[in-house]
Amino acid sequence: GAQTKKAQMQSIPQSNRLTGLENEIKYVMSTYPSVKPAVYVWQYGTGNYAEINAEATYSAASIIKIPVLVDLFRSIEKGQIKLNDRMTLTDYYRAEGSGGLQYKAENSKWTIDQLARIMITDSDNSATNMLMAKLGSMTDVNSSIRQWGLKSTYVQTWLPDMTGNNHTTAKDMATILYNIDNNDKFLDITSREKIFDYMGHVHNNRLIKAGLGSGALFVHKTGDIGKMLGDAGIVFAPNGTKYIVVILANRPHN
């Protein structure tokens, strides 16, 4: 018979709203009126959170690579794809913008592991397109995202998505990060370690990372197109605090 499809992600268990923090952020926002941010922060241990425009739809830019990565590892866990499977780079997948794969030899072979790693560390667009094709299509990726229970995150354009057609919300991205890290029914420990290995080696350290100070570990993914700049990840502070932080900002072009 027809199975009832349950959302496979857990929602983030929120406790107290950090209005003081929200007011501080709003003060900063008031001094940069041309930048329109969405912010979601959630602290481990307490469940305390802050949110500003967290449910508003924003262009995802390269942060869309996080759900693509999650869908890949769910497919690996189901035995549909293996990390050592190889794909052939052809002109069909070559994409401008970030990543060096676009300059590699026609018909060169790349493992899924290599493609997933550079998709995250170098934000490689060609690698992302290859992995989306391996997963079936953008439609398949969107179908997975719906099954997880997320309503506002979707892929409509192959990368680079310079016009910002791929969308998400700060809360959706935080929910994905929460489930990668805290829901072993959603992803197993092997997948989580691999995902954190990729996301712990992102080369772009100019956004949230730049403000964290020395000694903080940040597993994350950045996004950067003309009209939007964003960063989403999990912070492990030197003092033992751990929190999820997502900031998406619409801005004057570049």
C-alpha cells in the first residue's frame, strides 16, 4: 500500500530566544541599510537561539552544495553510489565560476570522493553539476529535499547560478546542519565524518570564519554571487561552546 511519507529530518529543538543578541544584530543592520540579512543561530546544550528573517527565501548561491552533499551520502548509504565510483569529465559538465575542474582534460576520470571534496573545499561548480547528474537530476535532488521535510530549499539551475535561482532559508540550512550532526537515523557516523572532513577544509576563510578568532573550528560552506553573500556552518569555539550559525545577506551587486 501507499506509505505515509514522514519528514526524515528532525526540527531543531529551540528553547529561549536570545532577544539581546537579536537586538545587537539589528543595531549592526541599521548601520548598513543597503544589506538585508537573514540570520539563524542555535546553541548546543542550551537550545537557545536567535533568528532574524530566518524563514525568508534567499538565493542560496554555493550553499546549495550542502543539500547536494547530503543527498549524495544518503544515496551512498542506500548502496546506490560508491565513493570510489568514477565519473568522466566532459564539456557537458564544465561550468564557469569557482573551481579548477573546468580546466582539466576532457574525458579525465574523477572519483565521487574527489568530486565531493572539491565541490565543498573549492566550491567547484563543475564537480557539483557532475554529482547532481550522478544523483539523477535536479528534480531528484529536490525530491529528496522535500522528503527530508524542507519546504523552502530547491535547485532550479545548474551551477554557476549567477542569477540566484537556487533558493533556501537560514532556518532550512540550519536544520540541515543540525541533522547532519545530531540525527544518526538520518545520516550514519561514517557519512558525518566524511562530510565534516570536507566542510572543515573550506578554502574561503573571509566570511564568518574571519570573525571567529584563533582556535575556533568551523565546518561550513560559503556562498557568493553578485547579489548575495552567505555562510552556513557549525562553530566549535575554543571554550567548548558549540553552535550553528547561518547568515545570508542580500547586498548591492558585488
